[in-house]
Amino acid sequence: MLKIRLQRVGRENIPVFRVVLTDSKNSTKSGRFLEILGMFDPVKNVKEMDSERIKYWISKGAKLTDTLHNHLVGKKIISGVKINKLPKKRPIVKEVKEVKEAAPAKPEAVSESAPVQA
């Protein structure tokens, strides 16, 4: 399967990325790709992408990585909603028990204050 993804080519502490078309089985650091479709420089905030070639390869079945999908939606090259790539937070077990104990106390306080207001 073909993937369109970012490939880091910058020096140490100076990241620069290429937007490349590659086989999904290739490692991100292997350096192998089929076509260069653009570049992204986060230090200077420069995003140059060949929108026609990207749309062509998407129509041929190439999949985008989540980060690249968000960049293309931001530049309005493709339509859609940005994807949240951050991991979901899980509640700590102690907090869940405290929430359960606090939840019954709140409705009683509301019911006591309701007759006073009426």
C-alpha cells in the first residue's frame, strides 16, 4: 500500500521534512521513496506541497498519515476535519472513586436549597 508521509531530512536540532510517496513497508528512516511531493519546515513555518500530485495519488489509493492529513486540511488542499493524533488520557482510579462519592452529595444539597427558594 502506498503512503504519503513526512520524511525528516534536516540536520540535528534543525528539522526539515519532505513530503514523500513511499511504500508502507519502507521504514521512515530508510530514505526510500517513489516521489517527492513537497517540503515542510517547522522552524520557518514553510509548507510547500504539490497539491495536484497529492490529489492524484490520493485518487489512486494512497493513504495519508494523520499529521500530513492535518497539514493538508489546514492548507485547504483536501476537505475534511482535522484528526486528533494525541493519546487519550485515562482517569486515575482514585479520582473515579472520589467522583462517585461526591456525586450523591450534590443532589441532596440542591433539594435542600430548592424549598428555601420556593
